[in-house]
Amino acid sequence: MYVACSTLSFSKLSLEDALRTAREMRFAKADLAVHAVGPHLTPAQVAADPGRTAQVLKAANLPLAAMHVDTGDAGPAEARAQLRAVARLARVSATPLLTVPAAALGSDFDAETDRLRDWVKVTAAEGVILTVETHSATLTADPSGAAELCRRVPGLFLTLDPSHYQVGAHGAVNHDALYPLVRHLRLRDTGAAPEQFQVRIGQGLIEYGRVISMLEKYRYDRCLTVDVRDVADSPFPVEPEVRKLKYLLESLV
């Protein structure tokens, strides 16, 4: 296992400066956010000029562990085309994995299964793994729902974000059954209440040692992404917390 950094930890910087900062902090790799509504790079930009995007990433001189792709309100055909463009970028940049959100809570499960089956085919054609993130606002809010999506969609795996099972609608939820399906991980510290989704490292309830032990049990040998986000209303400076979590995770692996 190794430690990477989400570019959303430096969302107030340009993409180039975010990657440079992560490199200067000696992260092994970056987890690149490619969001329709985001600070750095959008799926539409990738689809419009993949060559330029590849040049920017190459110039940054920091390998990518994953790309976090959110096509936002794009229609089905447009979203699929954008996914294909990002998957090709992932292949060119030697990025092994893409993460996408599942459909919102209350969506038709069968329709979402069909969508993800198709998207797995799109990414597999480029030699890239597709994962769906665990998130309290989507069909993966319940661990059983997350597992069922993977069961129904061969080749689909999970990006685990334990924070969403710490402060979900029903409080802390046991998600141990998901670890065999995990191919990527995002971490911050989280308290017991919804307003404590992101707290200073050491002030929350995320048991990093236990998380890593569970991953080791299933021979996970991939990335641990520091995903402390530089949101506008953060009550504390984010960069020191990014460093703190980096050092903590590196001490555990």
C-alpha cells in the first residue's frame, strides 16, 4: 500500500499548482478529480482536447493513482462519451482506475445496474478498472446495496470512503463485508454527527489501523488517498491536516 493525495485537497489552486504541491509534499501519487462542477478539470474538457490534458498531466511529473470522474448533469450519451475520453486519458497516463458515483438514493436499481454494466465495458476496453464510490447520497449508502451492485455488474468494484458509513442517515454502519470488493480508498477523519463529516485528524472516529488491517486481510496492495478537502467553509487550515494524515498513514503501512 502507498499514500496518494486528492487534488481536491488543493481546490483553491490551479490544477498545475495542486499537482506541484502534492509532489512537493512527497506524495507517491495523486488522485485526480475530473468533475463537471469542479476546480481543476472537467470531463467535457478532457473530451474536447485529450491531447492537451495529457500534456498537462505529463508535465506535472506526478503519477496518478486514480481519477475521480463525475459527469454531473450530462445526458446518458454525453456522459458515456465523456467517460470514454477520460478512460483513454487514464490509459495514456498509466492510471489504473476510475471512480464514479452511483445513481442517487431512490433511483431505479435495475436501470443503474444496466448503466454500470455498459460503463464497465467502456473502461475495460481501455484496460482501466471501474469502481463506484460508497456515498451516503447514492445507492451505495447501504453496504448491502453497494455489494449488490458489484454482484450484478461483473468487473465493477468499490472505492471505499468510510466517512459515509460513519455519519450516514442511520449513524455508523458496519461495512466489513465490502472489503473484498475494495480497489481504492479515500480517507479523512470524521466525527459522530453529520456536521462533523470532516474534522481535524485525531479528533474523529475513523480507525485507520483497523481499516488497514481489514485491507491487509484481503491482500489489498493499492492506494490510500488522503481526501481532506479544502472546502470554502472549512473551520481549520487544510494543508496541515493533509500532512498529518499522510504521515499517519505512512506510519501504518
